[in-house]
Amino acid sequence: MVFGHSDAYGGETAPLALKILVAGGFGVGKTTLVGAVSEIRPLRTEELLSEAGRSVDDTGGVGRKATTTVAMDFGRITVRSGLSLYLFGTPGQDRFWFLWDELAQGALGAVVMADTRRLADCFPAVDYFEHRNIPFVVAVNCFPGARTYEAEDVSHALDLAGGTPVVLCDARDRASGKEVLTSLVEYASRLHTARLLNSVC
């Protein structure tokens, strides 16, 4: 994570760049979210699903999905003047989780994408960030035709720690994705400030 700093001469704050992870289960919309919000052409490492992969990956509920991320997605968005977010989308399948530790280094926080039709698929990501004390928000991708649940119901179903935000979103919509990222930055900033105060007291 990179923090801005005051210029020794002018007293102005240097541009701030923050690293954000976008995680979650297979086919939940991670690549879509990164692509929708990125102001640059996103880097994608998608490959066609092979017959061998179909025997390993659970494609239930995402039968029309033809590709999968095998390393990471990368994008960038400027939230406001002087504040940019670098987005790293993680692969969703179990066999690629060894990449998560590398991607998580230096991250301010994470967005855990969730699909209420396959809610259990986001449990591993929730556990990962909880055990490493990495701030995260849960972004429920509201797929067309899927039953809509209140954020409070999703929070209860996932047994989230008090205060962990749950945001309903459309991963295809840039404004909706930006709201998710803004919620994460605000939440992570509050936690960071609270931890600093606790360390001083």
C-alpha cells in the first residue's frame, strides 16, 4: 500500500495510490467489476475453460461461462483528484489460491464478490481476509433473475464480524462498482485510524 506524503517545500500532499484486491468464488463477477470500473484497458489473464478444467471446477450456476482467470486481473481507477486505486482481481478456483498471498501483500483492503445463488463460494475469501486482518467489504453481485436479499440478511448468512459492510451492486455498471470501492476505502480508513489510535493509547 502506498501512502501520500507532504512535500517538504510546498506542504502539498503527493498523489496517493492504494492497492485493492477483488476476490470471490468462480464466476462471481470479479473480472467484470475490474473491467467496468477501470479507466485503463484492464489486464486480463483469462483462458478458455477446458474439458479437464470442467471436471475440477464447479460450474453449477455459471454453465454459460466459457473463460476463467488463471493469474489475475489488473485495472486502475481514479476515485478523486490525487487518489487512485490499483485493482488486482484474484482467480477464484482452489488450485490458484497460492497466488493470493503474493497479491495480498501491501493491500489496503479487499472486495469479496458474492452471488446469493452460490453464497458458500465466497466463504473461503471471507475466511482468508478475516484471518489476516485485511479489511474487506462484501459486494453482492445482483445477477438478473436472482432473488434479491437485504444486505443485513447476507451479513447474517456469512456470519460477518460487526461493522463489515455489505453492498448490493451490479458488477457491469461503473457507477455501482465505484460505490463498492468507495465503501471499502472509507471502511479501511476508519479501521486503520482506529488501529493507530489503539497503538498510541
